[in-house]
Amino acid sequence: MSMFFSQEPVQFQCPVPEETGFTPDELQEILSLLESGRDSVSLSPNSGSEGSSRAVYNDNERRLRRMISNRESARRSRWRKKKHVENLSSQMNQLELENQELKKRLGSALRQCHVVWGENERLRFESVALQARLSNLYRILFTMQAQ
């Protein structure tokens, strides 16, 4: 069994640059490499098994395939980075809201503490005044009983 490549010329169409991530010049270079290298793909006679369809590529084709692979890898890496930044931004917004809520609660607790502290001071002074009055009443009672 032998493998044959079609002898008919293959017409490549230029894709839209926004869809590929390539610049127009890079797309032209890729297309020219594809068109110039379409006849240079040959089947290796020692590819491991009779009838194998594994092709051996020339240097330009390998470079082109590597460039495309690197471009896709970079695109995926940019996508992952974008998602990571979006997640960090979302987390930051959530933490900022939590921080504002905690600041409000702290402010409320401090105001309440100040009110309670003031009330305690007032009660201490009232207690001292009542103890002094009680002491005076005991003295008056003692002097009345002594007479």
C-alpha cells in the first residue's frame, strides 16, 4: 500500500488576522511557506511500518509548525493570565467590601464602648456621692443615738 499526495495545487486563503492572533505580514509569511512547501513533504521510506502516513517536513515547515504552536501556546498563556487577573480583581473587590464592613463594625463597637465607658464613669461618681451621703446619714444617726 502506498500513499500519494494530490498533485492538484492547494489554494490557501488568508484568514482574518483578528481570529488568528497573527499580524497580516505574519499571515502572508505563513501562506507563502505553505504554498512553497506543499510539494516538499515526502513520506519517509523508513517510517516504521509499511504504509505509514507519517510525513517528514522540511526546515521551513518545521519552523512554521513550531511558530504556530508557539503562537497558540502564547494565546493560551495570555488567556490563563487574563483569567487569573480577573479572579484576583474579583477577590480584591470582595476583600475591599469585607474590609469596609469590618471597619463599620469596628467603628460601631468603638462608639458603643465610648458610650458604656461614659456611663461607667457617671455611675462611679454617683456611687462615690451616694457613699458619702450614706456616710453622712450614719454620722447623723450615730449622733442622734448618742444624745
